[in-house]
Amino acid sequence: MPLTDAQVKQLQPKEKPYKTFDGGGLYIEVFPDGAKRWRYKYRFGGKEKRLALGVYPKVGLKDARKKH
């Protein structure tokens, strides 16, 4: 189920970093210091790769989906 902007705003830091997926490999990673970073997970040449798309709220949900 895709994320909403309200859900992204409500994500709270925990003791360890965690991921919340939007779909199609796009997810937001929340760090213990409260930072939220957009990431894209994909495969190239049979290997798993990650691409950083930006920091939330500078890069919003709509922008992250466009970059994805």
C-alpha cells in the first residue's frame, strides 16, 4: 500500500534505523537522530543496489516518486 504524506510526517525515530516501503523499490529510511532519507532499491547485473534520492522534507513524497 503506497505511503501518504501524512504517514511520512508521522514516522518517529527508533533505537535502530528502519525502512518503510512505498512500492516499486522506493522506501524512506528513518534514523535514530530523526533524519529521514529516501532510497530506491533495485537490481543491476544480478546484484542488489541502493540509490539515495534525497532527504525528507527537502525532497517530498511526490518528488521522490518522480525521481524513482
